[in-house]
Amino acid sequence: MAGMSQVDVFVPCYRYGRFLATCVESILSQRGVDVRVLILDDASPDETEAVGRALQRGDSRVEYRRHAANLGHIATYNEGLAWATADYVLLLSADDALVPGALARATRVMDAH
């Protein structure tokens, strides 16, 4: 999307598969930004893998990766932040959601300053 700020939203997930679709939908519905969702599953024993893979199949803006073994928060966060390449990066927990317009407002402020 030409002229729009690029935002990678990194979503680490461990045992939050039940929240993941709502989180990702809140990101994909953002207007005024070119958004990409990076889901990193830290070897969740729940439905996270099935949900993450379905979200990836359903929208080309969603990418999903899964650890073979649980690496913990810090290693997962560092890997996700290294994965991001956009102008702006947001780390959003899988049990959180963005309000409409959140990313456009944030990028306007950062672009201005």
C-alpha cells in the first residue's frame, strides 16, 4: 500500500490459542497502515498451532512460525523482533486486541516526530 506506514505486529503466543484469532482480526482490520502479522508459537500444547496455521492460510499478511521446544519469553521476543522488518514494530500479546485506528494514530505521531 503505497504511501502508508509499514507496521509489523509481532504476536508471541504460548497457550493463548483461544484468543489468537480475535487478536489477529483486530490487527488485520486496522486502516491507514500497511500491516503484517508475525505469529510466533512458543511450542504451545493447546490449539495455537491449528489457529495460527489457519490464520496464515486465510490472509497473506499473516506469517506463522512454531518453536519445536518452548524457549521462554525473552528468546521468543528477541526472535520476533529480529523477524520484523517494517518501519514500525509492535509487540502485542495474543490475549490483547487493538482498537480501530490505533496503528494509524500511532504512526502519524511517530512520523511527525
